[in-house]
Amino acid sequence: MQSLFQIIMLLLDIAWFIIIAHVIMSWLINFQVLNLRQPLVAQIWDGLNRILDPVYSRIRSVLPQMGGLDLAPLVALIGLMILRIVLTNNAGFFYSF
């Protein structure tokens, strides 16, 4: 069961880095450092959006409209951190088998 705990923590780390990459890339696109007309940038951006849109859309349906400010990535990161804390505090459950 220890390996299950480690796999779950690895998946949470991967999700964390994907969200951070999406946030940084959105800033770079908005500040025109990256251009979506470049094929590689467009493919990466499209891939990140396809991965994260199902999660963000559920969060956005609960959050109130904030104008041009999107708090869905922040809420997703906080949710991942909460899940990580809960799993770490209950790690004994995974090691007892």
C-alpha cells in the first residue's frame, strides 16, 4: 500500500506542475512574450487547455463572476494542496497493510 500512496502523491505533483505551467504560459501569452501563431506554442497551449478545462469549468461554475480575473487555477491549486495535506496526515492508513 505504500506504493499506492507514493503513486497518488506523484499524480498530485504532476497535476500541480501542469497547473503552474498553464498559469505561467497564460501570463506569457497575455504579455505577448509567447505568440500563439507559433505551432509549438499553440500545440502546448491547446494540450494544456484540453487537460485543464474539465477541472476549471467545474470550478468556474461554482465561483462568482470576477470580471477578467480567473480564480479557477488558484482554487485548483488550493484543492490539490488540501488533498495532499489530508493524504499526508493519513499516511498511516497506507502503511498499515
